[in-house]
Amino acid sequence: MTMNSDNKTVARALAALGHEARLSVYRLLVRSGYDGLNVGEIGDHLDLPASTLAHHLRALVQTGLIKQEKRGREVFNRPDFEAMDTVMAFLSDECCSGVEAKNNAA
């Protein structure tokens, strides 16, 4: 996700977070910080089966919200904080800038 994200990119990220399990995974990873958690730790915290968790992690990776890093035999997942900041900035970019009335005169 880049700093010049468009509606489509941000919409995909928000859609991924729109699922309760993926939102829980993402929030857990944000709490874990830059170190992240391995798949087993995430599953333990959220009581999710490995196959279900793999599906949700894949969706979050595809949108760029999390990154995966192999360390030995384990795969660690951590949030991409720059991507998170990009989504938040996109949502708040035009905060309170005003909206002009649309002229519907025919």
C-alpha cells in the first residue's frame, strides 16, 4: 500500500478488516507490535483452527495490512504499520474541509 492509495486499494483493506475474525487477528497483531506473532500464537490467543487462520491471514497479507517473515521453521506475522497509517490518513485526509451544496438546477 502506498502513500498515494486510491479508493479501490483502501476499500480492499477495509473489506478485509470487515470480517470479525480478520479484525480480531489484525488488532492482536497491532498489540504485538513490530515483533509480531507466529501462527500458533495467534491461533492460541483467538482460539481459531489453523486452516481457518491461514485463510484469514492470507486475506490480510494480500491487502498489504500484514507482512509475513519466515524465521527458521516458523512464520511470523506482523502489521505493516505504514499501511495502517496510510488507511487512517486516507480516511481522515479531508476531515472537516467542508462540502459545497450540489447545484441541481435544471
